[in-house]
Amino acid sequence: MEIEVLEKVDMNMRLLIRGADVPFINALRRTVITEVPCMAIDEVVIIENSSVLQDETIAHRLGLIPLKTDLDGYNLPEECPCKSEFGCNLCRVSLTLDVESKEGTRTVYSGEFISENPDIVPVSDKIPIVKLAKEQKLKLEAYARLGKGKKHAKWQPVSMCTYKFLPQIRIDSKRCDACGKCVEVCSRKVLVKAGDRIEIRDLMPCTLCQDCVDVCPQNPPAVDVSWDENTFILNLESAGALPPERIMSEAVKILDKQLKEFVRQIKVKKSEKS
Amino acid sequence: MIIPVRCFTCGKLIGDKWEEFARRVKTGEEAGRVLDSLEIKRYCCRRMLLAHVEITDEILRFYEEAEKRKEARNYYY
């Protein structure tokens, strides 16, 4: 298997993976979404709330705020040696918020959280949490924990993880009369007219929609769109908690661990029979 | 009410982009171009900002008016 990084722009990553198959890539995708842990606020103790939003609404909003995660420094609550329902400082981070509007209406932002651990802070300082009118108060303590996407979407480290086959477009230059209809119809602008020929401008955005094949006046069409079943373009967009390359390496590690456990279980079952 | 923290469909963080979006659209910029420059690509996230109405501001007006009345009362007595 060969992996090539096509694009890596802050929270986005696009990989070209050769020599893999659908079950494997899909397993990887599902592992990224459901099994890679990240940090999110899980429990909120509201001490005072005289804002226009209810306690539950505020707690829900807080839960959805992505937090910068330190995977090596914290344990999953169910795997933590403290075995406590409440948590210890190895599996829980407390964040506090104490705001009051003294002068007119004001917005409370995620940047106003005071975290126990300065590394575990909201990804962005500018997320509005609530708006307070004069003399309204909000005082609360929130506990962030590691969790997995299969339990709640707030623990998903990605906002997008998709894959598609690598497109292969062939233009039969003998039959093509460069009418340009396929260039016009393509919404992703994959094809381009170069003199009396149709050429491929950029193959990657192609969605395999086959519009160019359908619009071709030649019979059979001069354009042929197919795909390579062993080559994939994997597109990953992190929600901000972890960098995309870390999410990927963590997913591979988790998948590997699960497969090893699966093999071990099979062996145990076999030995029970004999 | 107030801008949601994340996109309902995909989970991308959009809450922090609302204020810039609203400000720039108010100054007369085309909404689609603002969304492009904020790098909001998918239509699920785009509709979050495009279709949002900030109702909290309307509710808070009642509190602001009440505050003004209170100040006026203090002024006369």
C-alpha cells in the first residue's frame, strides 16, 4: 500500500491511497468517526444562571464546543485506574466560567473559560455561548472528558471523513471532434478544450457523474469515465480537537488493536472446542 | 435563538464565524462570497449561517427597555 499526501491545509487533509480495498478503507473511515477519542465537556454544574437561555440549552452548547485535546496525557474514563464515577485529574478537566454583564448587553465567548489545564481550551476563542442583558449572571463549572464518537457526536474528532475511487478519464482522440459539450457540462471543470483536442485539466475533483459521457454526440461516446477500484482519495477534515494526521495515525492504531483482539477471541473459541 | 455552535449535519464549527459573517453581509457584501472567504464549502454549513436569525437580540430588547424605564424612574425620584 502506498500513501501520498495530496493536500494538507491546516485542518484538512487529502490522501491518495494505492493498493487498498473498499472494506479496509471503509473500516478506517468508520474507526476515525466512531473510535478515535477526543475531549468535550460532558458534565456541567450550573451555580447561577439568570440568562435568557435555559440551563440545559447552555449545557448542550458547551458540550458541542471542540476542545484542544491532549490524548497522551489523559485516559478514557472507563479505562482510568481511578475507577471513579466522578473522575480524577487523569481523566477529567474542569473549566470554569463566571461572567456578569455590568454595563449593557454583552456576549459571552468561549475564550472566557478558565481551564484547569491551559492546554485543554476551546479551539476558538470567539464562539458565542450566551448573550447577557444588564445584571444577568452566568456562573458554572464544566467537566471535560475524553469520549468516543459512537456515544455522542460531540466526541467525533472529524467533521468530514470520506473516500472515493480515483477517476480515470479516457478520451478517444480518433472519434472526438472537440465540440466542447463535455467541457461545458462538467460542473467540476475537469476537462478543458486545448485547440482541437479535449484535455484533462484536473482529475481529482471528478465525481464520476458521467455527464460528459451522456452529453457526447458521438456513438459510442468518445469520452469514457471509469475508476480504479484499488486506489482511493481519502478526504479528512478535523473539527479542531486533533490535527488530521494525528487522527489518522490514532485510527490505524485502534483498528490494529481491535483486529488483534478479534484474532485472540477466535483462538480462545477454537481452544474451547477442542 | 443564538447561532448554533456546530453545523447540524456535519459537525463543523460555525459559531465563531457568525459575527464576521453578519457584519460583512450588513455592509453590503454578497453572502456567498463571504462564505467562500470564510472557507465554508459544504452547503450544510453554508445554510447554517445563511438561514440564521438572531432572535436572542429581539428578546434582549425587552430587558434593555426595562432597564431604561428603571433608569428613568430613578431620575425623577
